[in-house]
Amino acid sequence: MNYTALITGASKRVGKALAEHLASKGWNIVIHFNSSEKPAEELENELRQKYPQQKFARVKANLANESEVERVIPLVVSEFGPFHLLVNNASVFNPGYLKETDAQLFDSQMNVNLKAPFLLMRNFANHCKKGNIINFVDTRITTNKSNFAAYSLSKKGLWELTKMAALEFSPEIRVNAIAMGVTLPPEDKDEKYLWNLAKNIPMKKPGGLEPILKSLGFILENDHLTGQLLFADGGENLGQNA
């Protein structure tokens, strides 16, 4: 029997890499997407061709819409049965200092980055009963920089939720988190932009996807690990060199 993973925001970027990586390890994959239907369909077809013995599906949901979020887990369970891994990867990332953050910006970051994972985690625990949850936070949670105030608060909240859920859901469900740093350039930037950012972190280079995929594997393989946060950020959480 193949294990099944639901990955939010799986049609592009980090989510796509997670889907491809787990599929290569024998997992069935449910690709969540919102607006990126064509990339999600292409990824599903690509995985079906590459791994014909495994099952692949996609599910559309706007994570800012509570009723759409509530439907996701029951829908996946109806097709795959109780499944084994929930990866909360999808997020929105919009700038704004505290003084600039209106209620709409605040709600948009909280709904997608914190409320949706909360609902998915709760429903996973109630419908699937056992397995793994991995939440993607951000190395920003270690600082009080406020240039992405609502986003940073949402990710700080997700880390606190990770620990709370790890305690409540144990021992049947393990809940852990991964914090990324300088990983991929924004869609409107290039590698040069990324290397420029990386000058300020201890390892002096972008991490790319490999540290994240290795962190994912470490969590899944270590069955005594719960309530933990792996920083796949080249030491950025430590601060800058003097």
C-alpha cells in the first residue's frame, strides 16, 4: 500500500518540488491548488506518466475561503481513505509595516497562513486519526522585523499552533515544522537577487530546494520527532555576522 500526501500549494515552486520528491519515494499525491489549475493539471499528468503504479489527484480550494477549506479533507478521504501526510505549504506573502497594515491585509495573511492550516490540521486529526503534519513557517519568526508584519505574525502563530497540535495529537499524529530562508527567487526576480540576499546570512549562499527536501525526509523517517522546527535557512535565524 502506498502512503498518500496532501500538499497545499503543490502546483508550483516549493510545493511542486515536495510533490515530485514524495512521488519519487512511492507516495500517492493530492495536489492542492487555487488559481494555478493548468500547472496543477500538468504536474498531475506528469506524475501519472512517471509513476503509473501510484495514484494522483488534484483538489481546488481558495484557502482564504473557510467553506472551501472545510471541504478539502473530507473530499480527499472520500477518494483515498484516511491518508498519511498533510503538508501546509501554501501561503501568501505581502509586505506592510504595522502602521500600513489595514484589516484587509491582516485578514488575507491570517486566513491563508494560519486559519486554513488550523482547519486542515483539525480535520486531518478528526478524519485520518494518525499520520504526520508538516507546516512550513519562515525564518522570519525569529525576528521582530515588521516590514511584513501580518505575514510574520501569521507564521509565528503557525509555529505556536504546530507545538500545540503536537502535544494534543500525540502519539498518533506527529506535527513538525520547517522554516525556509533564502530558497527560491520571487517569480519576478532572478538568481542574482537571491545571491544578493544571501550575502547577509551565515552560509553566504542560497539554499535552494535540497535542504528543504532533506528536512522533509528527516522528519518523516524519525518517528520520535514531534513539535520540532527545522531551520533550512543557512543559519539566517541566528542573525547576521558582526
